[in-house]
Amino acid sequence: MSAQGQANLWPSLGAAILAILGGVLAVEKGYVNNPADPGGETNHGITVAIARNEGYTGPMRELPKERAEAIYIRDYVSRPGFDRVIAISPAVGEKLVDAGVNTGQAQASRWLQRALNNLSRGGQDYALV
């Protein structure tokens, strides 16, 4: 599903997600094949490994932007639950999505968990997560 289609499912949340994706895509740009990059070929920031895992079989240079958006929404927003964070705090959600794109969704989740636990003063204010 395209980012616009996802936005129709989440009217107010969709606008925040589209803005976050716009920022990601502005940084990631288009096709890159840098031999020094361990991710190999990328297009719109999506690595060839992720694209293949998602069923894309065409040349990376031709990966449609809409397909990249759908991958970002599914794998970097919905699956890790960052959409629920975006609904509460778009600014924090944006940082999680950005961190997930750059370091992996699990690492971004661990950073959030660590931050929340630190804010609770080791469980003194509320239960650790």
C-alpha cells in the first residue's frame, strides 16, 4: 500500500507519518551503488537485501518510490510499533523511525526503552519497560 493509502487509514496519524517519510526520503534520495557501503545497492534508502526480502525482483535502479514508502511504513513504522509512538508524540516517533532506518528498528526500540527506564529513576516512578 502506498503512503497515501496508509494515510487514508489513519487520517491524522497519516499526515505525521507522511511528513516523517518525506524527511527520510529527502535524505536517502534515489539510487546509490557505493562500493564502500556495506548495504550495497540502495534506492530511496532501501537496500537490495530488504527489497528482495520484500519480493521486489527488478533492478534496484528502478525500485518505485511508492514501493519504498510501503516498505518504510510496514517495516519501519508499523511492525516496530512506532506508529503508536507517533500518535502520542510525532517528534519522538520521527526520531525512532530515523534511528530505525539508520541503525535498525530493534536498536531504536532499545534506545527508547533505555530512555524510558532512565526517566523512571530505575523503576521508582513507574514500572520498568
